[in-house]
Amino acid sequence: MTDYQTIVYVERESVARLMVTALRAHGFSPREIADGGFPGIGSALTGKGLAIAVPEGEAREAQPLAEALLKDMTGR
């Protein structure tokens, strides 16, 4: 079983799905975003958001890319 490491948190599910797709396009293997939860609730219950995780061996290279992508996607 592969151990995953969280590399970034995102607030919206749509951004999380785009992030997973973008990371895959760059050759990484991010964990799928689980369906479920309450529609419209987003990250309000956790305070951190949705975790984007990759295998531990990819985390060091994937994290800077994920942070740059998130900055581009959200403008923050």
C-alpha cells in the first residue's frame, strides 16, 4: 500500500479536481478526490479544505508545482 502525503489544501472541490488533473498531466499520481460530503459546505467543517495528496516519493517535487498552480487558479 502506498503512503500518501498532503502537499496542499484547497477550498473548493472544483479547484481540487482541476489540481488533480493538472498534477497528473505533469506525471504525478495524486489521490482521487472522494465524492461525498454535503453539497455547498466545502471546507467549512474542516477549516483546512480538501487535501491534495501524492505518494510520499513524489511529494518533494509535486508540492512546489501544486503551490504555483493554486496561486494561478485562485489569484492568491
